[in-house]
Amino acid sequence: MAHARRGRSQSPSARRRGSQRMSHPPGATAWAAEGWLSVMADANGGPVTFDAGVPGPVVDALTGAKVADGPTFTLQMLPGETRLFAFGR
């Protein structure tokens, strides 16, 4: 299960569905489930480190471009930026 390094929270219903929401000010809020990671930066932006939990490529789901090799990677996020990634495939 992917998670952000700065902390995370997970609702009981999210645990049952196998999804996870991570929130950690300052930085970003992220949702992860079944090989997908959605990230939205806060108003400050900046570097955010993630751990996908599995080795292998992390790919931008919209462009198909490889952005990192998992499991751990750091993104420089712009304020308010939203990204969608696929991993563990």
C-alpha cells in the first residue's frame, strides 16, 4: 500500500475497500489503492516523499511517462498541483 512519509490517516471504510488516504501538512494529500496513487499538493507545494510499498516503475497515469523507480520516490510538487500515478504493474 502506498503511503506518504510525513504521516497518514485511514478511515474504516477505506481499509475495507483497500484504499488509503494520506494527509500531512505541509505537503500533500494522497489517495492510494490497487496500484494507483493520486496526489494533490497543498498551497505551499514543495518536495513530498512517497513509498509505494512495491519495487518497480512509477508511471504518470495521464502521459505514460516513467517518473520514478519505486518503492520510494520524491516529487517536487507545485502549489495545488494534482498528479495521478500507477505503480506495481
